[in-house]
Amino acid sequence: MQSFVQFTPTEIVFGRDTQKEAGRLVKKYGASKVLLVYGGGSVIRSGLLDTVKESLRAEEISFIEISGVKPNPRLSLAREGVKKAVDFGAELILAVGGGSVIDTAKAVAVGAANSEVDIWDVWMGKASVCKAKPVGAILTISAAGSEMSDSTVLTNEETGKKAGYNSDIVRPKFAILNPELTFTLPKYQVACGVVDIMMHTLERYFTPVSGNQLTDEIAESVLRTVTRNGLVAYENPQDYDAMSEIMWCGSLSHNGLTGLGRPKDFVCHKLGHEIGGMFDEAHGATLSAVWGSWARYVYHLDIARFVRYGKQVWNIEIEDEEEAALAAIERTEEFFRALDMPVSIGELSIGVQPDDVLRKMADSATRGGTVTLGAFRKMDAQDMYEVYKAANHS
């Protein structure tokens, strides 16, 4: 094993009816005033929000609400949440929803604890903070892994820029994971979630550092488990066993465990964020649309790594190493297709894009060509453009 630091402080409460524990957990972490953050219809229609409120009232915890979180979570709503949290004196931010809701709650937590700073300045690296209000999460979508991660994203609607922020200060204090809360998800959201979980793992797996045997085994196990159960869940989102396995895979994929001892790559996330920010496409779909093109652009740097991936995850046994590596990439895309996920930009709702748009996204991802991205291969604006161009077909 290479050197690493692992910090996973989130208390996980997993299983049926665990949403009823919300009030007890909020009280355990010392809060008596809470800002509830959620999206809208589904948590209300399902009765989940009422259950959470009853649990808070039972512990004599006061609360206010902010709703309307959308996919590719909006900066403007997070800013509104900051104001509400500060005015109310919220001591904990409680997210009820999926990754976008949790990411919004994290942004509010940062802003509420540092009210003199605009949160977008933090996201853009123009301001540095060292504290945040505590966050709790009640997960309804298995995908982003935000319930245990140190990361959060926001989209600035005015500029179309989607950006992430990473800090241990935003790791949730607790997360409630009840697979039954995911039963009403549309198949498309299930599929997007499976892709996101895979990508959180793959972007840690394909890095230039070797010699982390247990980390490799954990990552490969997560990938095998999520792909095996992903197809089952896609056909029947009410299969408890499959949805429970996917839910736990989602948490492990993004809490650092699948990448211990090596740097993250996350170039595909950067590529996807630009598409999502500019066109409001679903995050999982943007990832599946670009991954194969990225992989073919870089696989020659470590063919053996792709061969191992193909063997351990997809049971590919081909003697010729280059053929085996390419087969692993193709097999991954076949899996995405089995979930009706796009494997090119042209298969997204935006369709094939003109060249100037591809260059604009590449330029934005690299902050005007001033930074390189990734670890498996350091990529500049031209590299990013080349991947976009390779993915830009129907």
C-alpha cells in the first residue's frame, strides 16, 4: 500500500424504516434548529417529508424548509438557503433527497457558517473557508455518493458553469439509507445512478499509481456488485436486495475507500460537468457519453491496467493485451447501452454539437487553458477538446 489519509466520519443508519430515526440523530449531534432541504414532489407525495417532520417534532427540534432543488443544483437556491439558515439560526442542515439535494445542503452549510463570504467564490477557489454547519442526509437516490463524500457541486445558472468543491468540512455527520425510499425512481434515474457509482470508482481506479492491492480489490468488488445488481434494479426498481446493494455501493464508491493510496483522476467528471452546466443534461448520462472516448484516448499509457479491469470486472480472457484492453472499454459501453444510457454526445438530448461549442467546453474545464486536469494522463484544453470531438457523434 502507498501512503494515504482516510477520513470517513459519517454515521450510517441503513435499512427499512430508518427515516424515522431522523430526529434522534439530529438531537445526537447537538442541534435543536434545523433547515430542511429537499426537491419537491416525490418526498411530499410519498409521505417521507411528513415522517421526517414528525420525527423532528418528537424530539422538540424546530425547523424551517427550503425546497425546489433541481438536478445540476443551482447556485441561486443555495444562496437563498444560506440566507434562510442564517436568519433562522440553523444549527444543522438536513437534506432529504438525492445527490443534488445533499450537495445543496452542503453549500448552504458552508455559506451559513461563513456568511461574510459568497459561496461561489469558495467554489471558484477565490475564497478559503475552514468551517461549515453540520449536515445530515436522508438518501432517496443511489448515485452521487454525496452522503459520505467530501465533495459537492453547484451550477451557476448565469454563466452555465458547473463546479465542484472538496473539503472534509462538508462530510455529513450522519446519513440515513433506506433502500425502500428509492423504489419509486424512474428507470432512467436508476440507470444514471448506476453509471455515476461506476464512474466514481473508475475515476479512482485508473490512476498512475500502483501497488495498492486491497484498494484495487475493493474497487473491483464495488464495480462487480453494482453492474450485477444494476441490471436487476433497472428491470425492477422495487427489488429490495438489488437496490440495497446499489445504495451501499454508491456510498463506498465516493467516500475515498476505492481510491486509497492513489490520486483521483476525475477528468470524465470535468468533461461531464461542462456538458451538464451548459445544457442541463443528467449527470450520469454525461459521464457515460464521454467515458469510452476518454478511455480510448488514454488506454495505451497503461494497457495492463485496462486488461486487469476487463478480467476482474468483466471476465474478459483475451491473450493479446491491446485487444483485451479495447474489449474492456467496449464491454463497459455495452453495459451502458443495456441501461439505455448514451455512449456519445450525439445520443444525449442536445445532439451532435458544433466544433466551437466543444472548444468552449474544453476551455471552460481548464479555466481558459491555465490548468491541466486528471492524474492517469494530465490533460490540457487541447486534450479535452480531442475527447469531446471523439465523443461527438450519434
